[in-house]
Amino acid sequence: MAQAPDASTPNWPNRPIRLISPFPPGGTTDQLARLVQPALSQALGVPVVVENRSGGNGSIGTGIAAKSPPDGNTYVVVFDTHGTNPSLIPSMGFDTRADLTPVMLIATGAMVIAVHKSQPQKNFSDLVKSARAVTSGLPYGTIGSGSLAQLAMTSLAAQVGFSMTHVPYKGGGPLAADAVAGHVPVAMATTALLSAHVKTGVLVPLAVTSSQRDPVLPDVPTLVEQGVKDFEALAWWGVFAPAGTPAPIIARVNRELNAALSDAAVRARLTGQGMNLRLSQPAELGTFVDVQIERWAKVIKEFGIRADRKSTRLNSSHVSESRMPSSA
């Protein structure tokens, strides 16, 4: 049964609510938006419409939300690119911190480095050897230029000492499709996106990027286990609203999202995909994003990463003293 609106916002909600996914259908933000859609609609008493507005590494759809009226009727489900875009796309047309207000940090999750089953690599050491042997740069795919996966692989290649060529896709759906078809030999994305294909055996996992093994892929060793010192890079998902959206509305939507994601069936589905749920209050997301922006801005600046490149060669000329053992 739908709850009555808060007394401080008596006319809300009075029309359909727009839930923007800034990536194409099939990716994790789209899946997450559609998973919470029915519960939000029932709780708020109005239709919740999921709208895919992809492009610009997630910045186009997020920008639409940022520029929408702060009336409580527009929200955006963001991915980890939300924390990297400010340093990658200076001309986004909106300010990530000033033009959006946090609603909820939904989850964090590991990424997995996986190869098509036709490839010879069986672990991360094999991948490093293959990458060092391919002078043109072994291709690997991510959800897009400037994605967290690209930043993480860039840091990894520099730390370990190998070369790869980045192949950016326009979202998780297209990447997964090409990875499964074997059109790109290596893929790096969230376990939420790739674990199903790992479990069918089409993709072979080489490593996860979390500090501990991921529950959804418990047999896959971490990079740390395979000799990469202190390496961790986590994907994440959250919800934002236009800045100026009334606090009582933000609190209500936060409450309903927490309730929807507390459902046992929903939790089982998300955790089974590799999402570590972080049922939280708005302030937690604000603090979390600030940390992400600062952390990855340093990597972007150091390696000159741009969001508009079709491909990027990662080479071993910028290698730190911390390397994997020679067996890698």
C-alpha cells in the first residue's frame, strides 16, 4: 500500500517519477534501476519510469538529472564513472558536487579481469606474460573511456610493468556482448556484469580487484594474492537528485530505497551478482564520492587519461618500483 506523502511536501508525488540510467540497457545501472522500479512505484503511489540516456561516460544522463527541476520527480542511478568524470570531462556542463544532491550509496563491488574461453591465459601471471609478448598491446575492453576499469588497469599496468591497448565500449551491455562473442580477448568490468558469463564457462576469470575474494566468485584469487602489492579498486552504484530537491523528499526516497533493497529476494539477487549492499543515508554517499573524485583525479592527471579517446595504449614506461614477482 502506498504511503501518504510527507506533511511538508503535501503535493508530492503527483506525477510519474523519472529514474534515469545514464548507460545503455543491459548494464548494471539499468539492471539496478529496473530492479527497484516496482517497489518504488508501489511505495510512492505513482509510476516510476526508467529512462536510458547514455553517452559521455554516463555524464549525459547525469547532466539531464542535474539540470532537471528540483521537484522530487527526477533521479539518476550513477556508476563509478560519476567519481571520475569531473577530472576527465571538464566541459560536462554541470558541477558534480554543486548541481546534484546525494540520495543513497547503494553498493560497492569488485571488478574481474576475464578472458574469452578461447584465450590461453588461466591466471593473471599468464595475462602479464601475454601482454609483454604482444608488442602492439594486448586489447582489453571496458565499459568506456575514463571508466574505473580503465583507470584501474592503467595503474595496474604501471605497477606491474606490461602493455595493453584499451578498447572502450558504450556501456556494460555492449562490452559483455563482445566479450562473450570473443570479439575482445580480455574484459575488465564488475563481477555484477560478467559473473554470469564466468559461471557458464564462456569467460575465464583471472583475478578480482577487491582486497578480499568476492563471494560471487569465491574461487577467483585477488590481484594481491597473485603478487600485486596493496591493489584494490571497487566499482560502486548510487542515486542522486537535482540539487535543491527538498530534504523531506530526499529522506523519503532514501527510506523507500532502503526498504526495497532490504527485501530478501532483491538482496539475494544483487549479492549473487557481486554487489555488496551499502544501505545508507544520503551523507554517506556525499562523503564517499568526495573520496573517489580525489583518488582517481590523481591517476587521471599522472597518466594523462582522457574520456574521448577511442583507444589507449598502456605501456610499461611509467612503472613504479613495486612490481610483481618475476614469475608474473
